[in-house]
Amino acid sequence: MNKNKILLAPSVLGADPLNIAACVESLDNNFDWLHLDIMDGHFVKNISFGPAVARAMRKRWPDAFIDAHLMIDCLDIMLPEFIDARPDLITLHAELELQILHARLMQIKKAGIKAGVSIGPATPLEFIKPVLNIADLVLIMSVTPGFGGQSFIESTLDKTRELASLRAAFKYNYLIQMDGGIKAENAEQVAAAGCDVIVAGSAVFNAANPAEYARDLRARLNKI
Ligand code: DX5
Ligand code: ZN
């Protein structure tokens, strides 16, 4: 995966749920990945999309890099379903099944899909240190998982900085992603902390001109 250019991954959770495809296409390709938030109403207090939406996205955009962020329990049943939908990356939360996190990530990687691990704002980096050597991506949540449109929690930037120095010190290969509350006003700060992939939902899709907003956001990310 490309480590130099900072990538923009619009979250389709921020799109009009009755017009997701039109919203994505209105961005005129001013994005790098498509971020799909999967929520089950149990691990987080919201329900979003199931495997059928992941499959439909794959079918509609065969060449897009689809980044599935799983905020769900019942991985025994649901992880194979999402693997079958063939996203390019599946990210799991470390807060779930910590004792078998390594095995879960390997299950994804063995299926030929990149494996990401995520921690919420209240979870220390220590939780994921044992899997940093196998993670393709680490997602630092900058809001409490569950909803779009929340405010960015600044203290989470410290984890991003630490992850960037750990990667340099141990020659790890993961990309660093941040997700939640990111918009034009704070994008440069997030990029400067060492982030490689930035998720933005409401800021992009609620903009008066989403394509222009996404183009500007990408330019800001890559200014430094
Ligand atoms: C929150 C989701 C985010 C969310 C981001 O649990 O993981 O991806 O959609 O939305 P904004 O950019 O609106 O904070
Ligand atoms: Zn997300």
C-alpha cells in the first residue's frame, strides 16, 4: 500500500442512505478509498449496513478500494459474510475478542484481504501492540464509534504520533488511519500527526459541493 500520499476515504455513512451510489458518484472520483461503516446496534448504539451493501458496492465499483470498518459482535457468523463480499480491507475493533485478535486478523489475511485493527478513543495503544507486526492498517478512532457528525477528540492524535514512531522504530508496515470528526479545518493537523488515510463522512457529504470539498480536502492533506 502507498505510504507517501495521504489518502481520503469518504465514509458512505455520511451519504443519503436512499441515494448512496449517486452521492459517491457525485464526488467525481475525488477520493482514494470508500469507507463502509458496519454497525450492529450492539457493539455500538447504531445500525448501519450489512454484507449485502458491501457486496453491492463491490459489484457497482469493481475497481474501488473498499475499506470495511466492522463495529459488530458475532464475528463467527458475520466475518465470513464480509470476507465473501470481497472488500480490499477489513478492520476489526480490538475491544472485541482481544484474546483471539491475532487469529481474527490472520483469518482476514489468509482470505487475501488486508487486515486492519482499530481502537476507540478510550482504549490504550497497549491493547494492540501484540498485533502491530501483522496489521496492514491501524485505525485510531477520533470519536466514540457509532455515529457520524461528532466532534474530533484531539487527545487521540497522541496515539497516532506514537504509532508513527513505533512503525519507524520496529519497521512495521501498517498504514495509520483516523476516523471521526475530520474536516477541512483540522485535516492538516491530522496529517501532520503521521496519518496515512483519513476518513470523512458528514463533512464531505453535507458540503454544498461534495466533489469540490473532497478535492480541497485531499489537497490540504497533501500540502505538508
Ligand atoms: C463512526 C464511523 C465514522 C463516521 C465518520 O463510528 O466509524 O466513519 O462515519 O463520520 P464523520 O466524518 O461525520 O465524523
Ligand atoms: Zn468508520
